[in-house]
Amino acid sequence: MPLSEITTLAPQHRRPAVFDRYFHLSENHTTVRQELVAGVTTFMTMAYIIVVNPRILSQVGMPAEGVVFATCISSAIATAVMGLYANYPIALAPGMSLNAYFTYSVCLAMHVPWRTALGVVFFSGTLFILITITRIREQIVNGIPDCLKHSTAAGIGVFIAFVGLRTAKLIVANPATFVGLGNFSDREVEAACFGILLTVALVVRKVSGSIVLGILGTTLFGIFRGVAQRPAQFLSMPHPGGTFLQLDLRGAMHLGLWEIVFAFLFVDLFDNIGTLMGVCTQAGFVKEGRIPRVSRILLADGIGTVVGSLTGTSTVTSYIESAAGVAAGARTGLSNLIVAALFLLALLFSPLAAAIPAFATAPALLVVGGLMMQSVSRIDWPDFSEAFPAFVTVVAMPLTFSIATGLSLGVISYTAAKVAGGKFRDVSTVMWLLTILFLVRDVYLATA
């Protein structure tokens, strides 16, 4: 069943008038309870960032406590902006690919001080806001053809399913075949398999909050099997002083660093677009090929990135884990307020968030990935000029381990297929510009 139809997982309780008016709960066929459960689900699938982001950024000398504070604050603010201003259930947090680029490429490889790199993030966030206000980003999102919108949703589904399988150690590296099957004698693999069966059973039976119950059940099973730890403490407040307002704007204005600003801007722009198209298409938010209020959606990550640079973290972007919340019934920005509140609570209860092992969220990612694959049914497969770019997009995302790269190859193949078929009029101005930009991007990344 499509994610847009999974609204019966929670009973239709009475909707408070204030929430109904502001978030249009009745119009979106949802309830406060449904949004609450979905918000908790989204948070639990992305709570790992509270632990992982500081581990990555601390490798360049950034104080871990400061990064924890910055991660929670920037995620909460950006997610709340998305919920209140755009009324969409799409949560945001520091992007995993972008924190890796910040650490390994900018700070370690280029020897850029982390304070200067934060200044670069600030300028890239400011540019995000400017090109959003001028509606450039909106035109890009709405200019993507339907076949790529649907294939992006499916490609992201395969991508996050692959992430889930890798996190569960069901898929492992293999020197002969690149990937292979994991070891079922590993107790983490056994716990993940238990979680997959539990989550699938709950979803099939349409149990309210099935995905979040699957995560909790897997965590408890892991504790019972000795592969997950009970939290050592329940309350802990990170100190923000090490990273708060530590960015070096003067250093970031150096001419040579503008290519880094471009890289941050470029990677996040299309990674974010891919995530938005995937989640919005699968949730049924796309109307006549367009995402309503898309400029409001895109403003949230710009604001989040600026806040993140001021508090002490890398670029903030939309999270594909939001699809787990959509699968649990999220249809409005009310679920985002739940996610934002939980990020703020995580400042005090970060040991509890850290206690959720990675393999416990893997079943949720696998199940959601399977649900998202249904969007391929909307692709016009008999028309090969539509089918081939869609196929490339679906395959490239997991194989290149990049949403942005999968989208770029899909766009390039779409233009090439249409031109080869003599269908020049099917290629819009936006698609021609995107094709050129993606070619430049791929060449730049290949020579960088």
C-alpha cells in the first residue's frame, strides 16, 4: 500500500480546533495522535545524528559537547520552521555527506581551520536563502519531469533500504564481489532480523505506531541479547561554549574558499531536491507535477544552515528518514513540531537517544524503502525515453551511494534520451540548464 494511504494506522481521534485550523488536520485526513506517533518515529530514525555528527566533526578538533548542542539546536529550529512555515512533515538536521565533506575534504585534506570552515558554511547558507527568495530553487524543483520525480522516490527507497541492510550488517563489503551477505551468527544481525520480522508483522496488521514499536522492540531485544547497552545515565546537558559563535567570517571571505562555498551549495542543493521530491511524491503532496509551497520548504534548510554555522555544525539539510514518519502517518507540520521538541529534549536526555543502536533503526529503513518502491508504477515504462532515465535514477542512487549523483545521472540521461528520440520540445529550459550544471558538477568532482 502507498505511503499516502497509510493513514489508518491511528484511529481518528477528535482534532483540537487550534491544531486543525493551523495545520489543516482534517483536510489532510490526520489526527494529533497520528502526527505525534509519526513525529516520534521520524526522530527515532534520525536520532543517530546526535551521536554520529559530533564523532565526525570532532576529528578536526571541534569540541564534541559543542557539536552536540549545535546539532540539536540547528535541527530543532530548521525542523520547526519547516513545520510552522511550510506545514510539511520533513525533518532537517546536519547532513551526513556534508559533515564528511566538511571534515575530510575541507578541514583535513585542504587544511582549512574548522572555524574558517564554519564561516564558509555560513556564507553557503546565506546563499541558500537568497536563491530561495528569488525562487530559483523553486523553479528547479518544479522543472523536474514526472518520470524523474517518481523514479527519485523509488531510488531513494532502494537507497535507504540499502543503508538499512548495511547498518544491520546483512549486507557487508566483499573484496571479490564488492558486497556480500552478512554473518547470521552475529548477534547484531540476529537482532536486526528479529526487528525486520517484527516491524513487517506490525505494518501488515496495521498496528498503530508500528514502525516506532519496531524500533523499540528491536532495541529491547538487543539489550536482552547483550548487543545493546542500557543508558549509563538519563540526564546530561552539553556545554555549547566550545563551538558557539566560533566561526571565522573574515577567513572564510578569502577568495580561494569560494570554490568550497560552491561545493557546499551544489551538493546540498541537489541532495535536498532529491529528498524533497522523493518524500513529497510518495506522500502524495505533489499536485499536477508541482510541490505546493515549495519555496517555504526550501527556506528551512537555509535558515538551519545559518543557525548551524553560528552554533557550530556543518550544513543542515532535509532528511530522507522523514519517509519513516510519513509511513507512520505524518501528513502535516505538526509532526515536525514533535521532532523539533524531541531534539530540544535530547539536549537533556542525549544518553537515551544514544542508547538506540544503529541496528534497531535498520528495520524501519528497510520497510520504508519497500513502501517507497511503489512509485515506479506511475512511470510510463512503454516510452523508453521516459523509462530509461527513470531506470538510471533508481539504479544509480544506491550504487553510487548518493541521492544527488543518482539525480544528476537521471537528468543527464533524460536529456540525452529525449534528444536521441528527436523530442527536443520535451526538454524544458530548466532541464537544459540542469543538464549543463550536472555535467559541470560531475567533471568537477572527478577532477577535484
